[in-house]
Amino acid sequence: MFFKNIIGQNAITLRLLQSVKEGFIPHAQLFAGREGTGALPLALAYARYLHCTDRQDNDACGACPACLQFNKLSHPDLHFVFPIINKKGSKEAFCDDFLPEWRKFIAETPYGNLSDWLDKIAAENAQGMIYARESDEIRRKLNLKAYESDYKILIIWLPEKMHETAANKLLKLLEEPPEKTVFLLVSEEPDKLLATIRSRTQLLNIPPIADEALTQALTDRYNTSAGDIPLVVRLAKGSYAEAIRIIDATNENEACLELFISIMRNSWTRNVQNMKAKSEQFASMSRDRQKGFLAYAQRMIRENFLYRLQTPEINYMNRKEVEFAVKFHPYVNENNLLDFMDELSLAERHVESNVNPRMIFFDLSMKIAVLLKK
């Protein structure tokens, strides 16, 4: 990761570059920002710049031996700590056991979140943690002399996931840091860190990505029509990761919209035959998709009610959804809004309880037929 690869965050980049040029390199910095805003990419670019032996004015050179090692995240003076799980059959997993997966994860999804990482290592229902035993491994590594660089750099991703014992030992290291060691803590929830850890780091708040920079990044990555990008940017609220999730979910959203339109039209016309046909379609979906559709339907009911206010800044529908809302929104009003939400929530709970999905959908269609007339 280079500074040139960072999406937006020009002010933060200039601040980091200037601090190195002036020789002001704090031994502990806290990169704090919501997921997808670039805290980890910034820490990686900063670490590369510190290790680079031929620094340019605005970035690392990319050609020196240190940069070539950094391309594979294999520089001997670069260390990582991140949430992991205990591997099956082992009770003593360390971060180094996951380094191959970690390096691939960073290369492919530098703006990824904890959920993305846990999927990468097939964590299933396990929750990632930085275990207490990792603190001893950290101390061992940092007590070694630097191999090829002036600095040993430790990047701790999501330090809020540290076991209490590990956090207390980290605090001691921050209070008495090994010589020529730089700690880069990358946190999405800094308030969950020990106050004493926060007090011993220099805080670097990473703001949401500016709309212009996010728009450009999405345009470069996707062949997305110009009309869709502003909505994605508004929904993402400065997070590149969230913007990607929204775009990648487009096909699923379109399928949900098609089913939503069908249930509303069939219920309005009281077309029982079509209701039964759509019940079969609903039953053929996985339980997660059934729940996803019902959650989507609740959102659409809410958005159509808000559409009545004709205030675009509080509406979060794409163009196709708006096209349907133009004619549909009068049927969602003060008389039936809460009943709509109650019935959809009830159907979602029934799916969770393994009730027959055909019965759930058909019963819901019949109830909606009544509500649309209110």
C-alpha cells in the first residue's frame, strides 16, 4: 500500500509525510476511524514510507529492497497483530499462524472489516480475538534488534479486540517501549480501548472519505451508471467498504424489489393464484434470503411512507425503487404503516421459528390485501 493508493484523506497523508520529513515520529500512534475510511491502508502506507530507503517527497519509492519486501508484507522489521481464532485441534494459535491468509487479505481487501477477515479464515461462528498469549510473542519480537531498517514497526489491527491481559501488557510496552520501535494501533472503536492506552498514543482521527474522492474511486472500479453512484455515496456515508457492499448487493436488491412489487400487486388485485405461485418462490429461497427479503420489505414500506414528504435527503431508494414508489406511496399512510411493519416483523419471526414458508408468505399476502385498502 502506497499513499497514492489511499482514497481521499489528503490532509491526513500530508500530515504523516510532514512528520517523517521533520523527524517527528511518535513511538505510538492511534489511527482511529470507522471501517472503510482507510485507517489500515494509511497505517500500511506510513509504515512503508518509514522503511523506504529512498523516500520521495510524496510517497515511498517502490523500488528499494525495503519496498520490494513490503510488496509482499514480508519486511523483517514489520510485525502484525490482529484478531484470530483458535484453529481446530489447537489451543495455542498465534497471529503468525495466520500470516499467509492475512497478507492475502490485505492485498485483496485493504478496506475490509472484521467480518470480511473472519470469513477469510473460515471462522464460522467464532469471534476473533487477540489472545492474552499474543502479548508475550509481541514482547519477544520487539526485544530483537532491527534487521534492515531504522525502525521496528508493529501494526495492531483492532486493538479493542485484545484480551484484558494482553491490553495490560501492551500498556507496559507503550510506557517503556523498546528502542527504535513504532506502534501503530488501528482502531474502529477507540472508546473501547483502555483509557491508559489511549493516553499514551498520539491520536490520528480518520474522517469519512469525502464524497468527491469516494465517487471517483467507485467510478474507477465499477462500470456503474452515473445516476446510481450519488445514491451509493450517500448511503455509504464516507466508507469505501460500505459502498462496495451496496454495489455488490445490487442484484439481490433487484430480486427483492421484483418480489416486493409482486406481493403488493397480487394483494391489491386479490389474485389468489399468483399469491400461491409467489409463495412457492418464497419457499424455494434459503432462510437467510427469506429473512433478507422481509427486512427489505420493511425498509421499502418505511421509505414509501417518507416519500410522501417529498424530501429527497431523507429518502434512500435507488431509481427503480423510486419509479415504483411514485405510484405506490399513497397506499402507505398513517392508517396502516404500523400494521404493515408489525405483519412483516411477525413474518420474519415465523421464518426464524421454522414455520412453513408457504404459509408465511400466503398469509402475509392476504393480510397485505386488507391493509392496502386502509
